[in-house]
Amino acid sequence: MNVLGVESSCDETSVAIISNDELKANLISSQDFHSKYGGVVPELSSRAHLQIVTPLVKNALEKSKLKLEDIDIVCATAGPGLIGALLVGLTFAKGLAFSLGKIFIPVNHIEGHIYSGFLMEEKPEFPYLAVVVSGGHTLLLLVRSFTEIIRLGSTVDDAAGEAFDKVAKMLGMGYPGGPKIQKASLNGDRNKIDFPVADLKDPYNFSFSGLKTAVLRYIQKNFPDKNIPEVEINNIAASFQYAVIRALIKNTSKALENYEVSSISLVGGVAANSEIRKSFIDLAEKKGKKIIIPALEFCGDNAAMIAFTGQKLFEAGKRYRNDYAPFPALPEGLYSGL
Ligand code: KG4
Ligand code: ZN
């Protein structure tokens, strides 16, 4: 079976092909130009997706040594994401499937991230705890199968990636902030400033807005002229990153006490962070669990995870119908939190 996946929910256009369960192509075109605006400009993103999606499909087919007619299923991200950006990939993929007379499977972007660990040689084992840390979401999930996900907790305000991006902006680093904070942290002291970790009633929920405000107050108090020496920037970045790590580890440890799982999978754009990866590897080792963190190309937005998830939905008997809601509902429990 040959599966073609398309992802266009934000600022990455990606096309992937999985042929007989083997990933043959995962092409990702990142829209770097947003950095000069300090964040993603939706209209520009849609236009860039429109320009690149067809050439990417051609290149992916060439790389996979396949022709369009060889494709059996076409999958595309159906949401959540920027509506204009989503519509480009979604309607393109739907039209392609229709013209070829092939099956179309809409895929929820977050479900794509949740199963991205399966793109690795060493795969998660059900049931597993998925820690989703991306620009728009922070979720703690119990994943029982390819069609059963239980939401344990989510952020009550900002997502982890959003906090990274906002703090980076405060430090004058530009967008996207995650990789820049990580780099500055390498030369900083993470114990220099004791930034707070939210203590919520629900032990599985997250909150990063207080942390973000604490960083802002610290900067305002200590550097009122906004002139922050590099050594201080590094310390703030490292201390902030460490507070995010503590929050993620705290809730995951709690979930490990209460849920019987064999694996932990850390996924999403923020899972690219080397210190966060290390902390989760340490936690898993301490608790005797298998840890699956996708390679960097599968952490950020990519179509491989969309093609993979689409194939699993197809194998589970899910089919797209024309009277289907345009954005596929997530399994009970998860949907309400998004
Ligand atoms: O999953 P993703 O590519 O897009 C969404 O679905 O949101 O995640 C993007 C987020 C951005 O907030 C970006 O700053 C963050 O992932 N990110 C990182 C790192 N690389 C990307 N955050 C921390 N450390 C990184 N190395
Ligand atoms: Zn994403």
C-alpha cells in the first residue's frame, strides 16, 4: 500500500510517502521569512503553501520511485491550525484523491504528533503516555491504541512552545524562539533564577502564563532600560527552560504513579529541545520505562506523521465521507481539551 500525506497547518509545507510501511520520502519546506515579522503571518503562509505543495508532491513521488497512479490513499492535516494554511493542503489532497479515484483520509494534526514516535526504529508500546509539546498545545495523554486516546491534562493557558517563543521575544531573540532559547541556555546557569512552576489543583494540567509573567517582571525589575548583558540573557534562558522542564517532568511523574504504561513518548516541536529530551530520558530510566522521542525531522511539523496516522486510521476502518465534519473529531476526552 502506498500512502501520500500532506501537512500545511502552519509554516511548514510537507509531503511524505509511506510505501508498504516504509517511509520513502518526508520533504519539509519551512517558511523562514516569517522571522522578520516576529511570528507567522497567516496570509503569507497560505500563499507559500500554494506555491510549494505541487512541486513537493512531484519530488516526493520521484524520490519514492512511484507515479501518482500508484498512490492508494491520500491523507492530509485537517486541523487544528491556521485555516487558510490548512485549506491549501487539505483541498489540494482531497482534490488529488478525488481525481485519482482514491481514498482520502483527513488527519488531526495533534494525532499525527501523538503517533510520530512510530516513525522511529524503536516504537512506543501501548498503552503509553504521550507528552505533546508544540507551539499550540501542551497535552498529557494516555494512548491506548491508534483509535483510543485519553486526555489526562492540558495547558490551562499558554502552550509550552508559545512560552518559549514569547520569552525569546522578551530577550530580543526573534521567532521561532525555542531553538534560540536552547542555544543561549547552553552558556547559562539554570539555577541562577528560581522561576516558578505552577501548582494546579489538577496535577496533570499545565500553566505557563505565570512563568512567562515572572520572566517579564524579572527583566523589568533588573534591566529597566531593556539592556540585558549576554551573560544575563543566557541565565534567564537557562532558568526559564529549566522551569518548563520541571513542570513537564512533575506532571509526567505523577501520571506514571497512577497509570500503568510501558512507554513514554515525548512529541511535538518542543521535543526537539536537547535539555528536555535529556530530562525525559533520565526520567524514563529512573522509572524503568521505554522512552521514544522522535528524531528532529519528526518533532516539528511533518507529513510523515500525517501519512502514518492516516494509514492507521484507514486500517482501523475509518473512511472519509462527504457528510463528515470538515475537521475530524478527536476521540472522546481529547477533543474537549483542544
Ligand atoms: O509542533 P510544532 O512544529 O508546531 C505546532 O504544531 O505548533 O512546534 C513549534 C514550536 C515553536 O513554539 C518552537 O519555538 C518550538 O516548537 N521549538 C522548540 C525547539 N524547536 C522548536 N522549543 C524549544 N526548544 C527547541 N529546540
Ligand atoms: Zn505541530
